[in-house]
Amino acid sequence: MLTNYVYKLRPNITQSTKMNNWVDMLRSHYNWCLNDRLTQYAQQFIQGDYCSLRTKAEACPLTCFVSKNGATGEPWKNSSDKNPRRNAGMIQDAALPELKKARPWYAGIDSTVLQQNVKRLDIAYKNFFVGVACRQGLGRGFPKFKNRSNFTSFTYVMGVKVQGSKIYLPKLGWMRFHNSRPIPNGFTIKAATIRKRQDGWYVSIRIEDKTVPDYIAKPLTEVKKIIGCDLGITKLVHLSDNHQIENPKFLTNKKTKRILKIRQRRVHRKCQGSKNRKKAANHVGKLHKKIADKRQAYQWFVAQKIVFRNVDAIAIEDLNIDAMKRRCKPKIDENSGRFLKNGQSIKKGLNRSISDASWSDLTLKIEYLAAKHGKVVIKVNPKHTSQKCQNCGHIDAFNRDGEKFICTECGYMSHADINAAKNIRDRAFSIVRVDYPELKRPKNRKETSPRSLRANVVSLGT
Ligand SMILES: [Zn+2]
């Protein structure tokens, strides 16, 4: 089994300055590698001896770090290999000794850390191409140039040792840390990622024990009981067994919003580039960190609440959250050519609430916990789940009036979101039955499908 444990580090001043320097250097190396790949990509489309598209200078090792056919180094490996051509990551990896020679301060960084930095860019590219391949706007975007706020970590894959409450990081030395949970016996350290957060440095240690089996989700054939979850804003989750789970709105509640506003104003009023401004900005960051930590803890609590119910499977909507948060289209007045109100300013608040609820993180946690306890998560298409009537299956946008659900066809009344949760549950059932025909109900009982059964009950009642 492979898992991660996170600890807070207690570096001394030398170590923390060193780590700060490393992060800065690694960031510029990452950006340099990305730029190199972009240049090389553009290079492939011109015929001729040009080195750079901009200057149109001829390719020559002295004028240009990009050779005509292959990024920064020898594009071929041993010709005896099956696939002798190096990819961009391998070329940049092989160029690391050159980098250390040209910029000696990079020699201070552990070599596996530098290699992982190149790998990180490889992964960014890979994720992008996965998204392109499935053509649904899913997946990640194109690799970005990193700035100080979104590049804060580096990874070791070798040489990390832990002894009591001290950790050995190559080229940084022994460092103390808060040993908040012991590493279980039999687990070996695979990698360690050092990350800078607002209140200090953290290490995430990846540990593995091959003798411990992985968590395996239950096969769909064994699913008998399903609970449906409808994710929302006013209440975080509505369950198909009529339960609701509160949404504390850690970022968008009135109190936090006020504190955040005050702290942001304090930053704004300090001189640009001053130490006091930095201090004030740190205050804002600490609040954001606290909100993120609270949200994390609460989501584990919610995930437990859902997974520990007496069910085999959990049905969740497969939401495209990016699409939900997309900006409204601009409205232009035909006569004057001026922009009219398009509702974006109202939607901005909703978008913040959606981000604050962080449904995708919650779904991930539910998936993890479900697998851990031998259950399975079924993702269903959310289309019309909130407009469909549970009783008669009638779909109509007018069925819903805020939180109330009144069917325009049969008059069925319910809480709108619980109605949706039940629809999600039923949809998951239909997925299970379609995939595994042996689970389909026997033919003689086909007439008593849930829909007609309920219709019978209604007609008996009247
Ligand atoms: Zn109805």
C-alpha cells in the first residue's frame, strides 16, 4: 500500500533560508525548461537554419541554446535501444550537469530534487495531453509559467531518513519536525515533498509497504443498497434518506468575509514594497490557511458521515464545476455598441460559494473513504435530476420553486434537493442494472418497478 503522511517541519534559520533559495532557483529552472520546450516546438515548423524565430539568427552552439533539432542536448540515446530518440524530459534531464557547470549555485541543490523538477514539467504536459485526448474540456490546461504563489514545493526521491522526531534531507541535513503520527512498522520511505505554506514548512512523506494490500472498491455486481447525494450550497449535502448536512461556508460566511475585508484593507493601505505591507499580507495568508484547514477537517467529517451509513454504494453527481463557474457571455447593445449588464456581478458571488463548498475535494474524500471501507462510488449524469419528479418521472423546470418541489403533473410534494438525491440514487441503480444484466429484476416482477408501484399506492389511497 502506498500512502502519504504530512508533518510540520521545524527548520533552523539556515535551513529555511536555504529552502527559500532552492524554491526560487527551482522555479526559474522550471520556467526555463518550459520556455525551452515552447521554443523548440515553434522551431519545428520553420525550414532553414534559423535558431530563433524572433531574431532569425542562424543556429550555432554559441548563439543559441536551442539546437536545430532537439532541445538542449543530444537527441539520441544508445542506438541499440528500441526507441532511441530521447523525449524532451530526458534531454532536459541529461542537460542538468551542464546547468550545474554554467550556474554553479545550482550544484547546491540535491540532484534528485532537480530531476524531479524536470519530471514535474513532464507530468504537467502529460495531464494536458490527457485532457486534449478526451476532448471534453476536462483535464488540465497547458503548462503555465510559475510565479511565487503557485510554485512552493520540491520533491526528494532518495536519501530521506527519519529517526525519532528528526528527518534527514540530503544537502539540508538533519531537521526537526513535529512527529504528530508515527510511521507504521514495515513501511519504507519512497519520497518526500517539502512544501511552504503560510505558517511554515511542511513535509509530505510517501511511504509504502508492499505486504499490505491496497484498498479495492466493491465490484458493481455486489451492490444492493445505494445512497444518493445531492451537493448544494445552502446545505452541503442532501441524502436520499432525508438527511441534510450543513454547509458552514468557511470563506463566504459573514464573519469571515468581514475579517478578510479588514485584513485586505490593511495590506492595501501600507506602502508598496515595505516590510509592514509584507507583514499585513502574511496576516491575510494566515487567515486563508486557517479557512483551508477548517474546510479540510470538516470535509473528512462529512465524508465519514456519508460513507459509514449502512449502504454498499454512494451515488454522486458527476459535475463539471469549471463549466458551472464559467463567465456569463457579454451582452452588447445593438444601437450604441455599449456593454449591458449580463448578470456576471451576481454570478460572481455564486461562483465564490461554489469554490467555497469545494465539491470536487469532498467527492475525492468520499471516494477514498468508500474504497477504504469496501464500498463503491457511482458517478451519475446530473442532467434533470433536480427537475424530475420522483413519483411519476415528469420532467419540468416549473416543478421546482426554490426549495419546494411540486410536480405539475401529479402534484407530488417534497423537498427539492432530497427529490434530486433520490433521482440520483435511482439513476445509479439503473447504471448498476444496465452494466450487469443478471441484477435486473425477474420478468414477472417487471410490472412492479418502483414507478408503477408508487402509482399503485397512490391510486389505492384515493
Ligand atoms: Zn409527478
